Amino acid sequence: TIPLFTHGDGVEYESRDSLMVWSFGPLLSQEQSLDSHLLMAAWPKSCTCKDTWPQLWKELAWSFKALAKGQHPTHDADGNPLKKGSPFWAKKGKPLASGLKAIVWCIEGDHEFFSNSLGLPHWRNASPCWNCDCTQAAGEKPYNKLHPWDQFTEVDHSWAQAFPSSEHPLLTEVPGNSSRLVRGDALHILFTKGLYGHLLGSILHYLCWYDEGAHQATKPADRLGIIFKEVQAVYTDKEVTCRLTNLVLSMFTDPKKPWANWANLSCKGGEGKHLAPCLLEVLKNILDFSKPEHSHMLKCLEHVCQVVAIWDSAGTFLTKAEFKKSWQLAQDAMKEYQWLNAWSEDCGRSSFHIVIKHHTFLHLAKDAWYLNPRVFWCFKAEDYVGHISTVTHSVSMGVKATKISQKLAIKYRILLHLLCTRPGFHLQTSVE
């Protein structure tokens, strides 16, 4: 049996429209994105109506059911017996791929996709999580209370049942699927405007504006320049290739109104992932550990970096020791962050904000027992939809939105032909 992933995401192919792209592939593939993803469906959002995707997913769910049985279907997608003349008639009931089966084991994407496409709770929903019964901050079990974790553990972790339910055909019509297969993605939860963004952005904001009051003895931009110079030196020592090439105040705050909004560092996922351990080395040399806030900043960042380091080095499944250590580090990191959030509020600082991604990070760390998050984080998937965007843009000139998918399908088949017949053929790519 071959474990599969499915991935969905919206991607712009021109300034006025975007494409909803669904792909699938072998979960354990180590190949580049174009070799490990296959396009299932793509349709412009500008011409999508309520009946568009139900019709497409009727056919896709029918295909996944056949893959799970390992046999060519005997009935069509509507449940009617195949008739002579059908392109599937000759092989009906015969083994697929010499009897191999393939089942969905991961449904990948970001929280917006899970909400808008799968119908799972939105982060602004009164009950925003599909893995537990947490509530908004004003509810009985607020997601922004990161400790103790015990209040969020009373949930059935059976793979056959899901809380809450979804009506999406991928989850309701394909046997064995449920929202337990909807995996939180470390790329969006941690590295891209997630936990890393809030933590790194808040630390940098503090380093640039740590003097009392709005006026700073040294210009914040000058302080940031010194810090980034030290980070670049660590980059060189560690031989880091995926580097943040520039760091300016506007990447994590409004320089003219630094106290108006929450500090949050904006950068690419790979850049944020590699910046954190390098900034950690710099902090060890410049922070005064006699100050509680400095100690908590350092410990929080250190714990999070250690969790990611364990996932990076572990296999497809974590050992008991690896899971126990990473789960404890994740809880400890959120304890430190909870302290920093309270300290920031007491000081009137716009930093260390708690959002739903801090809560889903704990789920991500806890569910690492079932599968290493590194196996299904969306670095390759994001690279793949970028390629699909490029191909779509190349066929979009003068083409109506309703015809885009037809044109894309033709050119995508040409791309597949080149990938299969030209060893080493790839589009220009960069994947974490």
C-alpha cells in the first residue's frame, strides 16, 4: 500500500485572478516538487460557483476509492454500472498497478484552505480547532491559554472518528478518511508569519526599542544594523545557504508607529527557519540573563529551535525518546511565550501576541507521535503551485477564465512528457 498526500492551495497567475490548485503524490517521495506532485484539478476562482468543486470532487473521490481498493472501478462516479463504450469498460474490476493500493494519509495546506475548501472551523470561529474543543479567548477553553495543556487533551484521537465533522467529499466519501488526516503545516504554523514571525519579530522589536518611552538613545535602525551584521557572521560560520539577505524595521513593525500594531517578522519560510538558530547565537552574547525578560526570550527561542532540530534529524516516525523530548520542549516553549505575553501586556508593549497558530503548534508537536511534521510540511507543495502558476500565466494571454484550465491541462501534459523522457529536466526551482 502506497501512502499518499493531497494538497490544495490558491495561487495567483495574474494580477486580477488566482487559481485553486489540487495535487497529490507519494508521501514518502524524496524527489523535487515536480517529480513528487501530480496535478488533479485547477480552476480560476473568478469563475467558481457553488456547483464547481462538488462536480470535480465527485470524480476525484471516485478515483481515490478505486486506488484504495487497488482495482479498476466497475461503476462510474454516479454509482451506475459501467456500460460498453466507456473508456473504463475494458479494465473494469482488474487490478490497478499489479494489485498495489494507495490511500490518502495526509491532507496538506494552510488554515485558510482547510477552512474555505474543506469546511473546517475558521480561526475566527467560536470553536476554531478541528482537533479539540478549545474556544476563542472569551470562551470557556481559550486557545490563547497555552498552559496547562491538560485542558485541551480530552478528545478522541481515533483515526476513524473526527471532531468536528466536515462535509467535503474527500473526508466523507473516501473510506477511512477523516479530519484527523488534515495535518497542521509547520511552514505556515511556524516559519511563515506564524510562531517564528511573532517570536522573532517581538524579540527584534524589543532590541530596537528597549529604552523607556518612545525616544531611543540610539536609533532603532542603527541597532538593527548591528544585530543583523552579527547574524550574517553566524550565517557564515554555520555555512547557511538559505539566508535572509536584508533586515529592516518595516519587516516587523511600522517604523513611524512602532507601538501601533503587534510585532511580526515577515519573511519567507526557509529564511525564517534558518534565521532563528542564528539569531539565537547572537542573543546569547548580547542579552543580560539577570533580567527575567531576557532569560525567557532566550529560553523560548532555544526550545522552539530544538523542536525543529529534532524533526529535521528524525526519520519518518519519531522514536519514543525523540517524541518525548520534542513534546516537552514544545510545552516548555509555550510556557515561556505565555510569560512573555503577560510581561509585554504589563509593560504596554505591542509584542509576543498569541494567535491560533500557537495553539495549533502544540497540536503539531503532539501529533508528531504519528508522523514527523517534516514529512508533510508544505515547502515542496508551495514550490509546486509556484510552477503551476508560471505555466498557467504562460497560457493566459487573451484566454477567458473559463478556458484557462483546458489550456493548462494541455501544457501540463507536455511538461509531464518532458519530465518523464528527459532525465534531469526541471524548471528552475528552489525548495527547502
